Amino acid sequence: MEAKKACYVNRRSFIKNAAAGGAAAFAGGVLAADAASVKGRVTADGKGMAGVVVTDGLNCTETAEDGSWSLPAREGVRFISVTPPSGWRVPCHYIRFAGAGAPYDFNLLPWAASKPGPFTIMHIGDSEIRDDSARERVWIARAKRFADERNCAFFVHTGDICAAKGMEAHRRIMNFETVGRPVFYVQGNHDIIAPEYGEATFEKYYGPCWYSLDAGGVHFIVTPMTWGDGKPSYTVEEIVAWLRNDLAIAKRKGQPVMLLTHGAYDTYIYDTRRIYTESKIVTMTKEPLDLRAACDFKAIIHGHLHDNYFLRSNDGKIEVVSVAPPYMQLATLQVIHVDKDHRLYAENRYAESETWKPVETPPPGGWYAKVPGIVFYGAPCVADGRVFVGTLDWAGTNTEGVFAFDAATGKRLWSHPTKANILTRILHANGKVIVHDVDWNFQALDPATGREIWHFNALDTVGLLNARLGHGKSAESKTAMTYDPKSNRLYAGTIQRALFALDPDTGTICWRPQDQKGGYSGTPSAVVVGEGVVVSGSFWQGLYGYDEKTGKELWRHTRKPSRITSEWYKSGLPWLERVGFPVFRDGKLYLTSANEFLEVDPHTGEPVRRIKFKFSVNCYTQPAFMGDRAYFGSRTKGLVCLDLKTFTVAWTAPVEDALLVTVHYQYPPAKLLSSCPVVWKGLIWATCQDGALYAWDPATGERRERIFTGVPYVASATVADDRLYVADFMGHVRCFA
């Protein structure tokens, strides 16, 4: 305890020593003869290596011709670390500081995978492991095979390793010996765990929280989160003081720079509000450091959001790549390809996607087609004799857009690129196809040609978001739209500042809620309109009711605002987590939540009837109705049938193990049905993440059909003109007659 406390106190002297030490390092590390110094040598095959960067976490210097280096002695040093040059690796990139008189020597080994030129990286994020169990070893073995196939220069884990047991286990099972290449770790918010010296466990297993490395001629900077489950002893000013020194050398060498971090948008280190519009990224310090001015800044590679995405700034100068966890929720392994111009391409493997084999023959009497990109929550939209499908791009290949097919034959009619990913459903309103992407761009397209009729940007026009960025590019809009033909209004967004009504004919705003104090909270679930009330929910915040005509808030049921802790989960109304797609029926509102089904009074938001299950629903399903029964998906029981008279479960119908899991913190195997069921030909049909289309008898739950097509479905099915249309995760579109 005394040693930790002393180390924490010494950190406070870090900035006080920054000015004098940094100047010496920039001058090449030349010190006065009587100055105390920290010394060492960098060698390769017994010979000194010149021009290699060494740092003490603040000062940076380069080795001389004989590989020697020296830095000024100062308080607060914990590690001496080396920046492995391109084409070389080092058994360990750091040495724990043991005083100015100790030797700090590094031996470099040849490493062809990182030599100057195009190269690849294995990117892992948010594994959040607890032990070194078989399931963790399985995905690490898959990652090694993938990395071997692509000759990856190194592994990087961009944080949330997670907690003390996880950090210890990860060090054992993902290292050079187990994956055959260097492994670098970034500190996430769940890796800061102690009350004051929060980084102690991370440092125990992985060394310094900030450092740099080179590969393929690119200079990578690694920076940690500044908040978490505990409190770190370092400050933003300390990190940026080192960053100035490190980047000064990179700029002098003419190296392109990429950032490896956990949360690109909420580290409290970087202000990224203008990263997409102006390619601007600056530090949030008293004297901001403009990274674009300080170096040839190219890209951010990060985790934290449990999501895949690939984004570029408007001028294409900065690329931002995120990855989902390797085991839960999309189970993504990501190899990032860096080309000769230092542009990125993300090759993603989802779950066991290398084993998926899509059925490419048309269904009897129907048709089969293919779109580029991924189809996620967006069920096919069918209108005017056409089928419209929206896609997203998580790879950097520009495949996001809208694709139109002839509803009878499947012939592709046109495609329309969008500025960003289409995550949710496309709508048809008054002869127009309405599309919105995750960057809050709304478009009306001509169904016959794909020509744009109007465009509305909610960020520019409404000013939706708080000053700080949330999740994704300016807080991604993941929420499905709703069109109400009675009022001829389009409802979009989720709650409070992010909810508004549009005129579908002109793309002009009709209203937004008067209460502007709230912020954004995402969910794929759409708002719903009925009984003069617009009802919207959010992922973790609650359920809200607004006046349909004015947008005035009528009621709200929310959790108590607090950090996400066990007490937070106990607070408020327990049914307000992961609200599914609400539905109006006979003057009542019906919806699912984490483990409940509810009948709600739309005028008050109060539950009229509710049933709590012993199993988990916890997905964005929507009830379908036949007579006095409701049918909806679940996280563990497949399809659930509820008797609305007695408000009891009539039956459940199991599905097979999911090929792809999209529910948060759900680990395979999972018998998951997260889509919205539909009624077709007297049966209940639903797409499933096990790669099949199911049909059940509505009275008994007896399975009548299981049509396996080889690739998981996330998007729900659509029924139109006595036909059923589906689109799977990899963009295979099918019509069943």
C-alpha cells in the first residue's frame, strides 16, 4: 500500500518536470555532464541500432549510432519503453523502472510482417473475459488462424480486457507464444479498477498505459481512457505532454500516424466533434494539441462501443474503425489492411462466418438476388411493385446504400448510394421511398428511378445532440422511423432532443419536443403512434409519451440517473430496459422488455397488465397478433405465444443455436429469435439468426416449416401481395411465393 501511495504522489510532479526534460529529449537527448540520467542501449544481433525511439512516459529520445540513449532522471517514472521500428519486434516493449542506475537495454529481432509497405493488423476489442476457459481459447485460436492467413504484423486489443481476473487471464492466453506475433494492449474503462491508482492492475500485466510502436512505416500512438470503474492516477495533461514529444519525432521522420485507443469519442483526451466535417482532432488540454498539425494523422482504431463501423471524414483524410467483441454480440474478428497509401480496409469475420454457405437457388415460385454490403435491422420495404433494401458498410468498401428490385422477378432496377450506413428499415409514404442513415441524413427517393426528391439533415437543421459526442459518428441514429398515414407524418429519432416529426412530402420539420434538456439515447426500436400519443423508448433510459400534434411531453417513466452499477439496475421501473418495438392495438400499447411483456395505458404510460418471465426476452422484437394471442421473439425461448385473455404463456417454440448473436452480453450458444414475427398464409413466420425461416401453427406452436438458407437473419420478414420477402445478414434477398 505504501509503495502504491508513493507512486501516486510522484505522479503529481510529472508536469512540473515536463518542460526541462522535454527540451533535452528534442535536442537529441544530450545532457550536461553533471546531470543525472537514465541510460540504455538498443541492439539487434549484438549491434547497436540507431534512430530508435525510447521514452520514460514523458521525454522521448532517439538512439545514437551505437544504439545508446540517455534521458534526464526525474520523479514519477514507472517504465522505460521502446518504440519497435518497422520490420522489427521486441520481446517486451517496456522495462519497469528501477532507478537511474539500472540498465535499460532492448534487443530487437527481425519481424518481416511489419516491414515498410502494406501490412495488416489483427484488431480485438472488448473481449471482457473473466478467465481462460475453453470458449476464450477457441476464439483466440480462430484469431490466430485468421492472423496467420493474413500475415498480421501484430495483435492489438483496444481495451476492456476486463477487470483483475480478465487482465491476468488475457496475458496468459493471448501473447506472442499463443498467437505467434507481438500483442499490444490498450487500457479501457473496465481496466481502470482501483479507487485511486486505477491503472495498477493494467500496469502489472501490460506495462505503460501510453506508448508507441511502428509497423509498415506507420507510427502508432497508444493512449488510455481517463475514466473507468476506478480512478486513474494520471491526468490528460500528462498523456498529452508525452504525446507532444513523441509526435514531434514522428513528424520529423515524416511518418504517418494512427491512434490506437479504447473510446475515441469519450476518452476526455480528444475533442473529435469536428473530425468528420473538418478532419479536426485536438486534445482537451489547457493548451490544445492539434494532431493534424502535429503530424500526418491518418486514422483512429478503437473499441468501446461493442459495434463494428468504418467511417471517413468528409474529405477522406481521416478514417475511423471500430470493432465488436470477439465472442459476444456479432463476435467479430477484424483484420485491418493498411495499403501503400496508408488507407484502411477492415476485413471482418463474424462468429463462424467462414463456415456459412448461403443457399443460392431461388425458392419455388419466388426469386433470389444479392446486394453488396450487410443488411442489419432493415426489413425489406415492398411498395409500387418494387422491393427496397438498405445496406451498411463496416469494411470501408463504400457498399452502403439503397437497392431496388422488381417485386415479381427480382431484377435489380437501380441503386442509390447513401452518405452513411442504413441500419434500420426503409419506409414508403405518399409515393416516396424514405431512407435515413446513421448520420441523421433523411432522404425521399423516387421509387421508379432512385432520384432524390428531398434531403433533410437532422444534425444541421435541428441541432440534436449535446456538446460532447456520444456513440459513433456524432451519436449514430440507430432508431427505426415510423410513418403515420392518418396524420401524414414521419416520426424519427428516440427521445427528447433526438425525437422529431417530419412532413414526408417536403422533408420539413413539423415539431420536436418542447423539453430540450434531455440527450440522445439509441435503440433500434421505432416510435409508435396511436390514441393521439407518440410513444418512444430508449435503450437504457425509459419510455416517453408525447402529444401527437404538438410534441409536448405528456409523461415519462425513466430510471434514476446514476452510474451503471448494481444499484442503478435496481432503480426505477425494472421493465424499462431494452424496450422492443411497441404496437398499438384496441386502444392499448403492447411491448416487450428485458424479461416482461406489458399492456400499457398510452395516456399515462402506466402498465395495465404485465407478466414477468423466468426466461429472457431482451431483444428488439415486436408482437404480432392473431385473435386473442400475441407472438414475439425472445433471447432464450425462440417464439413465445401469449394468451391475451389470461396474460399467460400459451406455448414457446424453440429455434436452433444462433449463427450470429446480436443481443448485448449474450454468449453463444443461444437459441435466439430477435426478429419481429409476421402472419402469412395462416401461420406465424419469423426469420432467425440460426440461418433459417420458420413457420409455426398459431394455435399449438407446432413447427410447420424450417427453411434453412445458410446465413443468419437479423432483419425481419415482410409480407406484401401474398408474398414473403427476406434479406439475410450478408445481403441475400429472397422472395417466397
